[in-house]
Amino acid sequence: MVTLAGVLGTLSGLRFVAPELEPAVTIATALAMHVTYAVICRAFAATRGWNSVAWGVAGLVGGIPTVAALVVLIARQGD
């Protein structure tokens, strides 16, 4: 459980802002954050006409690094 908390905490960014959280709290909060990242990725991708389902899954699995990559891609593409 500690390893899962570490992985999810790192991918969500939660481990960097609240490293003192108990593993169970870290896991629950990180999972909620990953769902939020999936929604953000899906919405951003849909506005660009990209595959929103694939980006949503990537956001769910990849967390904050995926959101950052998507934002960079959008910024590089421009309007």
C-alpha cells in the first residue's frame, strides 16, 4: 500500500505538496485528482478536435505529467 501511495502521490503531484499524508489518504486523494486530470485532458483535447477518449485515459493514468504535456502541445500548436 505504501508503494501504491508513493506512485500515485508522485503522478498526481500530491506527494510534493503534502508528503506527510497517510498512505490511505494519499491513495484516495490521488485517485480523485487523477479523475480530475482525465476530465481536464478530455475537455482540452475535445476543444482541439483530438481524440478525447485517448487523452482522457492518458490523463487518468499519467496524471499531472500528461496534463502538462497536453498544455505544451496546445501552446506549440497555437490558434
